[in-house]
Amino acid sequence: MAGYSLELVVWAGAATSLLYLLKMAWPRPAQDRLAGISLITAFFATCIGLAAAAGQGQPIPAWCVFCVPLLILYWILETEFATRLLGLVPALLTTLAPLLLGAQRWVGHLQQGWTTMAELGLLAGMAMLALALGTWGLMLPLRAVPAVQVRKTARMFVVNPPVLAELSYRCNTWALPFLVGAAAAALLGVRPGQVPGEVFLWLLGALVGSVGYTTMARRDGFSWAVVLLAGAMLTACFGWRGLPAEAAAAPRAPIAHVLEFGR
């Protein structure tokens, strides 16, 4: 079931990304509704894959743990800010998550508690850091795409630099407790040999970068603080790659062999 959920999530994320890219060149009100439906489909498919794996006692796919908090946080921000272009970021992230994290990478299959806790906290923190960093990527279409420049203050494109700064700050703030939990679990897992020592250092670096961005962004706005955010995301990725991984025997969706090289 998780394999077929993966297929649906990838297609829904790709369709949403295409709709938002089309909107930049040829904006229409129906595109927001269709994109919203696609993202809701991706969210429910992810939840089904997560519930199916947990209910059958199977290891939980890493991309599920990444995508669920990502999409939940996006919908929370969408409800408050009513943005019209931010959906491009979670759409691209859900499409690429199986490739970047590994379609056959699993959480909790090592029967080691500290490793599992570090993985869960790190994946949730990475999801929120990726959303925080991705919001700044929208600066490019705001400044370079003519259709967005002309309509960026209209209802079709309710996204501007102050909104992006606030969204990024909030996403990073949400990531902090998960990064703290992941670093603590990694530290406690070093002594029994469940977590390599360098992984703890990577997670500590991600936490320091995230805290630094929180401090600098609130005081100075954008400036160079986004470099700290990018550094936090990069070190978190190194930490994820350093955690012990083991492929689990499970049915694969037809698309899985294409994504397998992301392990």
C-alpha cells in the first residue's frame, strides 16, 4: 500500500507544480483550486501510506514522515496568510522527497530506539527547514517573472517579500523543537553505538544554524541570515545520510525502481 501511495503522491505533487508554473505565465483563478485539490490528494495519500505501514507492523517510509508535517504546516500557513503562490514549494518538495530521501529508506526498522527517535525528529525538522528555505526561492519569480511582477500585489499572487520573511521565520521556528529532539536522541544513542558520533555533530550544527537564523532574521530581516538557514538544511541532510540505513523487504510501486538511486 505504501508503494502505491508513493506513486500517487509523486504524480499529485508533479501536477501541482505544473499548475503553479503555468500560473506564473498564464494565471487563472481555477488553477488555485486545482492545485489545492492536488495537494490535498497528496496529503491523504501520504497519510494512507503512513497508516498502512504502521497498521501492518511494517517499517514506515521516510518520505511519509517528511511529507506529513510539511503539508500540515503548509495548510496551517495557508489558512492564516491565504497565500497564492506558496503552494509551489510543498508541491516540489513532495515530488522530490522520495528521490532525495530514498524511496526504499525506512524509519524504525533497526529496532533501535535512539536511532528511530533521531530519524523521526530529523525528518520533521528537515521538512520545516525545507519549507522555510523554499519560501525564499519564491523571491526569484517575484523579481524575474513579468507576470508575477505585474500582479504580485493582486489576489492571484498574494506573496511579497515581507510575507515571505514572516513565513520563513515561522517555519524555522516550528523546526526548532524537532531538531532539539533529534540532537538529544542522537547524543543519547552515541554511547550504546546506535548513532555514529559524527551524526550528532551534524545535527548539532543544524540546530545552531537554525537558532542563528531565528535570531538574525527577526532582528535584521532577510540580509545574510538566509545563509544560516541554508547551512542548517545542508548539515541536517549530512546528518540524515550519516544515520544507519537498511532496506526493508516490501512490495515496490512501479515508479520505485526509478527512484531507487536516491537511497
